[in-house]
Amino acid sequence: MKKTRIMLIILSLSMILAGVGYAAWTDSLTINSTVQTGKLDVNFQQSGSSIIWNSDNNNVANGFVAVDETKNTATVTLNNLYPNAIATITIPIKNEGTIPVKDGTFNFLDVPDWLLVNLVNQVPVLDVGQQENFVFTVNVLDSAPQDTTVKFNAKAVYKQFNAQ
């Protein structure tokens, strides 16, 4: 009987101590946060676009630059071309994003093989809000066909300022 009593006392003490262990208090904290990422947005600008022809053009060749509604593509249209005509084309580009950009490269699409397009200036870095002129020349080669209107596109590709 003594053994049973001792066992009951030990069991009772164990349960009491276990209850004390589970009676610890707790508290929790919640952290709410908002993260907004930057925006990479380099665009051609219609305003300020120009085409300047070689001095002996005599107002023969003409053309214009049109920037699409997304401002990501500029279409150059050239009319009444002749061999050895040279046009210097300027299209402003602006960083309308929230982060600086670098390593600007320019692609010319749908250029016929009888036109030679050369980049005059590279715009390697654009800070936020900065606008620079993208300038290139178009030379009409001797193999140009008669009575042809030319349309080709220019695209700019930039990377975020800290890209490898």
C-alpha cells in the first residue's frame, strides 16, 4: 500500500509540474511591409526628331520619323531617294523609368540592302529623366531602285544600371 501511495504522489507531482510547464505565456508580432520595384522604361520621343539631308540634296529627297504609341519603335520613312543621298537622322530617347539604364544598343529592322545605316553616337547611360539624341546616318548606295519609298524601324535596348 505504501508503494501505491508513493506512486500516486509521484504521479500527482508529475502532472502538477507538467501543468506548470504548459502555463508559459506567449506573444506574437506581425510585420506588414510594402515593396515597390523600380521601372525600366526607355522611350523614343517624337518631339525633336529630325532628318537632315546632305547639302547637295536640293530638296529632292524627303522623309519623316514616326514614333509608335508605345514609344518603343521609331519608323523612318524616306521618299524620292537617289544614289549617294545621305540623311542624318536624330531621334531623342528618354529614360522615363525610375532607375538608371546602361549599355544602350540600337537595332535597325527591315533595312534594304541598298541602304547603309551607321550609328553616329552611342548613348551608353541614361539617368532617370535624362534625354539624349540617338543619331545615325543613312547612305543610299548606287544599287538603289528607282521610284521606291523606304520604311525601316529603329529599336533601342537598354539594361538596368547594375546588370552584369
